[in-house]
Amino acid sequence: MTLQEYDYARESPSKLAASCLLLALTMKNLGGWTPTLQYYSGYSAQELHPLVKRLNFLLTYQPCDKLNAVRSKYSHRVFFEVAKVTPMDMLKLEETLTSS
């Protein structure tokens, strides 16, 4: 989804990928950012928090425009219907990120 948003073009791909992973781990309640993830990604959880919040905001408040190809594609069973996953409540996300 970030490919369609110009605001994310300035983010490094590695930081964007790490933030997406942290958001997915948080959304699925699969644990936090481990020392191993920090070592191999090169990013601490604190460095990723602002981008994680922006990504969740993007999922929460999707613009209703003509760019629906990505959402449609990832709504299919082949891709595990990840586009249908409910975003986290912003306050709960903030609480979860700051407690870890």
C-alpha cells in the first residue's frame, strides 16, 4: 500500500520493511522486537515506532479513491486475505509500543 503513497517514498526500504514487520508482530500479538531482529535489521524498536504508527494510520484511514488494485489483490485467499486484517486501535498500538 505504501507504493501508492508518495509520503513513504522518502523512507528507506529496509526501515519500511522493518516497520511493517514490527506492526505485523504487534497486530498478531506474536511478540515484540527482539535483539536478533534489532541486530539483523539495524533498527531499534524506538526508531521504528513513528513509522509503525504512520503505517497503522494508513491501514485505518484508507483513501477511497481509484487506487484499489493492491487492496483487491491482497484480499484474495491466495494472499491469505491480509488486506482484510483489521488495523489496531491507535491508542492500543501506542500503549503496546511504549510498553515493550
